[in-house]
Amino acid sequence: MRLRKSRNAAEEEIILLLNKGYQILNWLKADYSEKRQAGAFNAAVDHQNYTDVVNEWGRDVIASLNSIFPTELEANQFLHPPTTFGAIAADSQDDYKAGSLRARVDDLLKGLDDLRKNSLLRYTDLPLTSRLYIEDIDSFAKVRDVNPDAVLHLLPASFLDISEETVQIGLEKIMNKPFHKKDWGGEYNDLYTSNVMVNGARRATAFLLKGNGLRVRSMEIKNCGKNGDQLLRLFDSPADLFVVQYVGNISEAVIKDVGGKVDQLRSTNKQAVFCIINGLDTARLLYAYGLLS
């Protein structure tokens, strides 16, 4: 059976829920301790407040698990985790219900983390669509933590003013490619590597790179060699992931052309996907790996 979301997206979603759960657990401990010391703990009111917060989080977890996994098995496993015996301290002054709820949340968190570590691997990942986004590539994982707002100041007029050489060297560092490929006319691609990881598997990848030497706001097919012959040569590369990058905008015509070439390959049962990296995503990627001030 297949996951309903990609394994990478599912794991990130569960991690966010785990972080939220631990925040709630810490709040339960701190709020109860503070109120108990101040003599302000109201069992009838506070028990309900604590339970409401935990239940809301639990409903979010159940909804998320059902959106990730193909059956309700994991949601049921989350609701019935192994119980930690002796979790509630033998303190006569402690409130049993508050302590029991904290222990319950702790058990749920351990069970949810176990689902993250083990259950995701039991299912087949989603098949790749023809177009990947930069966040879908494992080798570029750090870019997922860089919001566009963090780099907008580097793109006046939506243009990242750096050279193709700078972009290429940056990519080579990110992908641990030890040898720098020199640019020359008539080449199949600007960068080729088998070091790119997607969904945990290596993908032979060919890049077409364009830097600030192309002084246009939006890259068109005519900017990719004579009559777009660079795009034609790119797809002659022995690759199954094709990446087109530019430090500005990439036109819809280019995206459509690249997508059409990939669809043609897929129609012959060849593995083929593509990724478009415009100026904003170029900035996010280099920034994420400390290669852009």
C-alpha cells in the first residue's frame, strides 16, 4: 500500500505535531506547578481546560495520520500506545487527574514518534510526479527551512545578481561534487551528477544553469541557445532528473517545453522528472547552505 503523502512531507508534518505535543506537555507541567504553589489550582475548571487542549491536539494528530496513511491502523495505534507504569509520582499533594493526563500525553508522544520512525517505512512512497519542486529534493533539504521572505532583499526587481559560475560552484558544494565542470560550447549540460537524492534514492541529474550574464528579467526559450537548442541537448544527457535554473524568472513557455520533453520520455516508460529553479529558489537554496550572504 502507498502513503497518501510523500514520505518527506509526512515526516515533517508529524515532527510539527510532536513539537506541538511537547509544548503542551511542558505547559501542563508548568501551569499546574505554578497554580499549585500559589494555591490557585481549581480542579473543576483546570482539569477541563487541560483536557480540552490535549483533545484538540489529539484530533489534529488523528486527522493528520488519516491523511498520511492508507488505513486507520496508525490512528488507532496512536490512541492506544504502550502505557508507562509508575509515571505518576506517589505524591499525596499531587492531583491524580492532572498527573494522569500528563502521563497520557507522554505516552501519546512516544507512540507518535514510534510511528514516525517505523510506520512510514512500511509503506510505498508516493510515485514522483513529472515536476518536482526544490523542496522535494532530499539533497536540498535545508531549503525547506528558508522562507521566501528571508531572501527577498537579495532580489531587487526579482533578479539575483550572481554569475552562473557562482551558482554552479554552490551546487557542486551542496552535492559534494569534487570536480568543477568547465563551461564550453556544445555541451549537453552545465552540470551533471549522480549525487542527487530524491525520496531516498540517487537520481542521475543534468542541470541547465543561467546566471547574471543573461540580462533579462524572464528567461525565454530563445535565451537557451539558438532556438532553444540548449534545452534539446539537456535532454540528450544520460539523466532522469532535469533541472533548469536561472537567477531571474523562468517563463511559462520554458516550463511548458521542459514539461513536454519529460512527458515524452515518460510515455516511452523512461524515468524522467524535472525541476525549475528560478531566482527566488536559487537564492533560498544558496542561502540555506551558507553560500549567499
